Amino acid sequence: GAGVSQTPSNKVTEKGKYVELRCDPISGHTALYWYRQSLGQGPEFLIYFQGTGAADDSGLPNDRFFAVRPEGSVSTLKIQRTERGDSAVYLCASSASGGVMNTEAFFGQGTRLTVV
Amino acid sequence: AQKITQTQPGMFVQEKEAVTLDCTYDTSDQSYGLFWYKQPSSGEMIFLIYQGSYDEQNATEGRYSLNFQKARKSANLVISASQLGDSAMYFCAITGRGSNTGKLIFGQGTTLQVKP
């Protein structure tokens, strides 16, 4: 498709389990971002990739969260030992260039993660 | 650190009338960019408009315009001729240079309801 694709759209997991969330950006977009959005709040920055490398991971809340983008395209956000507080919508976005301020970021539909 | 403040949790507007959504920001960057995004109940984030800090004119995109007052650090969104489909959550966001490159910092959002 032409847009940012995130899978799964919904994920329910038990506390303590490991989850992986996938993001397929727009083809050719070098910059990829992960955000977390809690109910009624604005998206919160987690991590930003420029190509294969994490240019800024300052938003990752703790070492249970990790993200990769091995070939500079698809990215996976990995959460270990999930906690109920991790429940949120995880949004992925991509842009043609991360270093240019006026470049629009295109968002996916998000993955709704529920930890029970 | 950069910060966005949206003080209106909810707004109502009559169809076909104009509405202003408030946004104030804080940043230490000399060069920065301001975005507005719309998030309907379906969840996707839709880019509306961008304003660069050095842009001399207020940005406009169709029915959307940005009332940029740099000295007051405000970047209000004006929607003219409101339509029922404008009912959604609206987020103001900022990006910048250096450590702020690439990432968007969002406000809490404003829920807009358009009445027929």
C-alpha cells in the first residue's frame, strides 16, 4: 500500500509477556518514528531512526523497550516483560527526511496494545 | 526542552462558522517548526498545516490557517467554514534542531465538535 502500515492493529497480551509491534513505512522514506499515545493524551515520542540507526532513543521509557530497523525499512518495536502501564496505542510514522523540519510525517493507524 | 500547551480540552462550533484552536509553545531553539494534526475517531493522524519559525507569512492550507505570533509563542489553528467532518481531536506539535531534530513534541490536544 501507499501508506504506513502497522501490524497487528490490536494486541492483547498477559502481564510479563514479550510483544513485538511491526511498522512498514512508506517506500523510500528514510526517517521512521515510534510514538506512544495513552487514552485522551497526545502522542509521546519514543524513538527516531534515520536509515538503520537510532538517531534519538531518548523517549524510550526504560530498558524493557527496544526497537530495530535492520535494513532501513521495516521497524519492530519490542517490549519485554510487559506491564499494565504499557497499555496504549503505539503509533509509527515515516518521513522522506528526518533532518528537514518542514517535512511532513505520515502516521500509521497504530497498534492498540492491551496488557491484562 | 520543547513543550506545547493546548488549554482547550473541548470546543464546540456551529457548522459553517469559523473556530480557533489555541496552541502555545516553549522552546530554546532559534529555528523550529510547528505542525497541526487532526485525529478522527478512527485513530489516524492527518497532517493539516506547517509553520516555520522564520516564515514571515502565516501558513494557509485551504480552510486551515495558522495564526502565528512569534513574540507571544502562539500558533493557533483557525478553521473556516466548519464542516461536520471536522469533528475530531486536534494536536499542535513542535520540532526543532540539534537534540530536537526529527521528533515531534505534541500537546494534549483539543476535541472539536461541529454542530449541525
